[in-house]
Amino acid sequence: MRDLLFVIVACGLGTYVWRALGVALSGRLRTDSELFQWISCIAYAMIAALVSRIIFMPTGMLAQSALPERLVACAVALAVYFATRRNLFLGVGAGVATLIGFGCLRGV
């Protein structure tokens, strides 16, 4: 029990230290600087890599679906996302609903 309490406190401190630094430095940083552009590029690259990995090398229950099903679900999610003025919730929901629909058609 004592170890668990230590882990919770340590994680909380780690989280709040970074948040406090963010608040303290936020007024001094320029969001249009080259550093932030570089960080933005890295963030987009990481998201693209994760989505690619999910589509082409899935694990868990997603691995039971076929590649064409995942590609269609991705296309549907993107189409709904852009059709609804970049509503992420509806885009992701449409992709998930498409995968569930394919699963129902296959009897999974």
C-alpha cells in the first residue's frame, strides 16, 4: 500500500511540475517561432506514424479486421471529419461505426 501511495504522489508531482513550467513559460514563448514549427511537425509526424501503424500493423481486436476494412473505415472517418467542418468526434465515431458494421457483416 505504501508503494502504491508513493507511485501516485510521484506521478502527480511529475505531472504538476510540467504544468507549472508550462504556465510559467507560456507568456515568454512565441508560438510562431521556428522551434514551435519544428515541434508541430514532429507532433504531426508522430500522429501519422501511429495511424499508419494502427492501419497496417494492428494489434488486439483490430487485428481481426481485414486491411481493406480498416482502409475504408479510415476513408469514411476522414470524409465525415471534413464534411462536418473538422468535427473530430463525428469523424472518429464514423470510423468506429464503419469498423463495427464490417464486424457485424462478418459475424464477429
